[in-house]
Amino acid sequence: MKLRIGIATFALLAWVLSACSPEPAVPAAQQPAAILVEPAPAVGLPAGPPQQASAPAQPLPPALAVPAATAVPASTPMPTRQPVARVIEILAPTPAPEPVAVPVKYPVVVTDSNGDELVFEEEPERIVAFDSAVVEILFAIGEGHRVVGTHDFVFYPPEAADVPRLGGAFNMDIETTVALEPDLVFIFFDTFKEDLERAGLKVFYLATLTDEFTQVADRTRLWGNIVGNPEAADIVANDFEERVDAVVRTMNRFGAGPTVFQDEGDLWTPGQGTLIQQVFDLLRLENIAAEITGYAQLSPEVIVESDPAVIIASYGDNISTNPAFAGVLAVQNGAIYVPTSDALSIASPRFVKGIEDLAAWVYPGLFR
């Protein structure tokens, strides 16, 4: 009995001693150690402390190593990376150079319709523009403030409403003109040229009534040089030319168009040598009055016999309600165009708008 108790006591003592003894170390080859991910520091970023990751079954292969930026512990604030100026310079587009204003070099010399040279030593500050087209050109290039006088039949632009009127287009009030003390007077007819010059005024005479409408761009640039603003004048002139060219390119694909009659009032109509005839030619419109020169008044019988397919009623439709024209093709089809402005009457920068509007009305499928 004593022997059994002794053996049991000895076994219990051995069990207690083994439980309290430290576990023998396992060789590294038999037990995988915890993996530490310690990234190499990136440029501009401090290296963070190593972070202990969960032990996977097998070590991560080198190709799957965690990128350096993701190894920064959440508790460590991420520093802001400074932009690299060299990269930005390469990727950024090269800015377009700003236009540099080139001042006009005075003196500016122009030649009038008499072949006489007119010299401008400096830009004129006060201009009497006795011509609707010149008034519109000066306002279009931002130089309308120079216009101190014009004639009674200037209606555009609205800003010109306060400019003093100096008589009808062919009837100038010389005394009032002199009183305005202009340093330049522009006229498109030479009736009063000598009277103005005897009064000591500088006069620029240019017979523009025979101009082609394509000369609007040239006239615009001319005035830009005279008043010292060629940059603005060139912008307006280029726009005019580009828009006219667009119409020309479209119409060059086609032959003859419909016949046309334009009523300027009381059956007066334009023929050869007029601005509107040039527009008719451009738009392939066959003018029933093409055999006349300038303007003439047609009889109702001639209009009915010509049977125009299109009628342009410049100042209101007095045709369609007249029983004499009830059988005319344009009246039957309602093809009567009433312009919303007088753009086609004045060789100014807005003349091209009149062309575009008429073209869109006659050929809605070609012009939008």
C-alpha cells in the first residue's frame, strides 16, 4: 500500500514539474516566423516603422510584395507629396501668344477718287462722315466716338442716333459743318468738296457708289489705318470676307436659280451696276430687270409678263394685295421676301448679314 502511494506521489510530482517547465524551442525550419513588412522609404516620404502582418501559410513571393506607399501605418499621417515642376512643364500645353497691338505709323497717305493724295500726320479726332457706310464702319471697329456729324439718312447703328445731322445725302449744310470744327470731312460725292476746302477743312472724297460689295473689307481696313486702329478693322474685315466666302463656296456647286424682282417702292427696281445685282449674281438669282443699268421703274405689265418666282419687297409688301399681280408665280406661292433691315442697301460690314438672310430664305435647304 505504501509502495502504491509513493508511486502515485512521484507521478504527480513529475507532472507538475513538466507543466511548469518552458516549452523547448522549435527550429526555424519547422515553424514559420511572423512576417514583417518593412518598405524601403520612397522619395519625399519618411520610412514608417515596421508593421507586423498576419502570418500566411507560405511566405509572399517577391512579385507580390506590398507597395511602399501602402505600408505606412494608419496612425502615421501621410505627408503631402510636392508636385514635380518638371513634369508639369512637359505636360502643360504651350499657351498661345497674346496678340500684340502694332501702332499705325504716321503719316498715313491715302488717295481720293480724283487721284489726289491726302496725308494724315495723326489720327483724326473729329470726323464728319457724310456717308452711311463710313458711319457704320467706324462704329463697327469701335471708333464711332469720332463721328461728330453725318447726313439725315443714317439709321444704323442705334448709337449713331445722337450724331448731329447736316442735311440730306446730296445737300450738305456747309455752315453747320464748319461750325463743328472737324479735322476730317468724308464725302462720297464731290459737289461740296471745293466749298469745304475753301473753308479750311480737310476733305476726303471717295466715290463709293460704284463699289462692289466685296470692297467693304478693304474700306474697313482703310479706315482702321486712318484712325489708328488697324487691329479692330482687320478683325471686322476678316469676318466679312470669311462669311462671304462661305456663301460663295456653297453657291459654286449650283447653276441658275429662280427669277427675281425687287421692289424698292412704286415698282422701282435695281439692275446692272448696283450692289443688289451683285448679290443676285452671287446667289444665282435671275433678275428680270438685268437689262437695265442702275434703277428703273417697271410697269405692272412687264412684271406680270416676266412672272418672277421670287419677289423682294424692300420696304413692305405692296405686291401680293394688288390684283394686277394675282397671277404672278411668286404671289401664288407666297414667295415674297420682306427684309427685316436695310443691310442690303448699305455697303458696310453688316451687308454680309443681309446676304446670309436672303440666301437662307431662298435656299433654306442650303443655308441654316
